[in-house]
Amino acid sequence: MLFKVALQSLLNRRMTVLLTVLSIAISIFVLLGVEHVRKEARESFGRTVSGVDLIVGARTSQLNLLLYSVFRIGNATNNITWQSYQTLAANKAVAWAIPISLGDSHRGYRVMGTSKDYFRHFRYGSQSPLVFDSGQAFDGVFDVVLGAEVAKKLNYKIGQQLVLSHGLGKTSFTKHDDKPFHVVGILEATGTPVDQTLHVSLAGIEAIHIDWQKVCSAQV
């Protein structure tokens, strides 16, 4: 008896019931979708970099810092000082630290300033280290190590010269023509953003930006 009454009540309000069921279904779909995206993002991060417990940067959103430093997406809002980095690296609780500096490019590919510790400590996937396909890590101020895709797509070989550009666009009117870099190393493919990155020393990043604004003004 109660079942028949309940069924009749549902039939009388079938539009309301259908909308309620549809709303619940959409909510479940959205929740499952968000969880799937979160899981994929976590797995993607694990494939891109492993063995890292902390990423430190200037005050910004966590997502922006992650995308910028790991996936080479977006722009940095501010930089931390070298003194701040040294303080963090000297902390007894820190096993190792890798400084990175982004902001320049070469024909659409990101240029990253870092130290030799990057090649020693960086891991991706299941703790896989970076391996050189040819050449070696940078040693001089104007040495550059190419990711696998950069070398392949732009057909660069060891010993060739290239010029970096200020900014991140594929077409740049502000090139550091007076300070060319020499390719000294090419990394094996990793399937990560490393493949699309040009790696130079922090000293190299600093060197190309000395008086770059004055040079631009003179060119104009």
C-alpha cells in the first residue's frame, strides 16, 4: 500500500523527480571528473619530476609556482634573492637544492638557468636520472645544454652556436646577439619538459642581461 502511494506520488511529480535525479547525476559526474583530473595531474607531476619534497619560490599561487617551475608554463611573478637560496640550501634538513631561473627563450623554447647540481640530482619518472646523448654539462659561461626535442627539431649539433632571446615568444625583437652560446651537450629524451628546454648556467643568464635594456634602446 505504501509502495503504491509512493509510486503514485513520484509519478505525479515526475518532472521534479527527473530534475532531481539529473542534478545528482551531474554532481557525481563533476566530482568524478575533478578527482580524475587531480589524479592525472599528480601522476603527470610524478612522471615529470621525482624525489622532490619542496618547491620554493617568491610569493605567488601554488599552482602558478608548480606550472612555472616544473612544467615551464606561465611566467614567474617575482624572484627570490640568491641569499635566500643559499640560506635554504645550507639548512641541515635540506639534502640538496637546485636553483632555476626562467624568462628567456630560443625560437619558442624555454631557456633555464641553473647549476651543475641540476644534472646530478634531477630525477623524473621512477627516479630516472638525466643522461647525456652526447657532450657534457655546461662548464663555461656561454655553454648551453639542449633538451632532446630542441636539438632534434632545430637540428643542432655539438659545437654549434645559437642566440637567446629576451622574453618567451617564438618571435622576439630583443635578441642577445652580442653573446652567442655554444652547444656543449644534448640530453637523451625523457618525455618531460626537459626535452623542450635549453639549459645554461646562472652566470650565463646574468651575463646576457648586463645592459640589455641599453642595447635595446640603441637598436631602436
